[in-house]
Amino acid sequence: MRPALLFATLAALAGCADYPEVIAAQDVPTAAGDPPPLRPLDDVLAEAGTATITPETTAQVEARAAALRARARAMAADDKAATAP
């Protein structure tokens, strides 16, 4: 019991210490600088334009989904083969 109490006391005291590196890091501004200004939603939407989904877009997404499903099946088969007795 005594070693545990001693360890807890020392850990608590270490947590109360001032570390110059930590304090200095809190005062450093972020690399990104100031946050961007807020803009009205209508302006943002007008700038974004309209999104169009074409048959080509649909075909691309379906092809990617099929490729990902095939990859998942291959990974599952590898996993089953690796864990087989």
C-alpha cells in the first residue's frame, strides 16, 4: 500500500509542475493563422455552382464500387486462408 501511495503522490506532484515547453507551445499562434471570415450561405452556394450527375459519373461510381467489393472479397478470402487450421 505504501509504494502505491508514494507513486500516486509523486505523480500528482509532477502533474502540478510548470513545464516551460508546454507553456511556450500554448502561446504560439497556429500555422494557419486567422480563421476565414464567415460568409452568407447564398454567396457560397452561388459560387459552388450546380452539381450534375451524368450517366458517365454513375458508371464511374458503380465501377469503383464493384472494384472495392472485389477487393473486400479477396481480403476476406486471404483472411480465411490465413486462419484456417
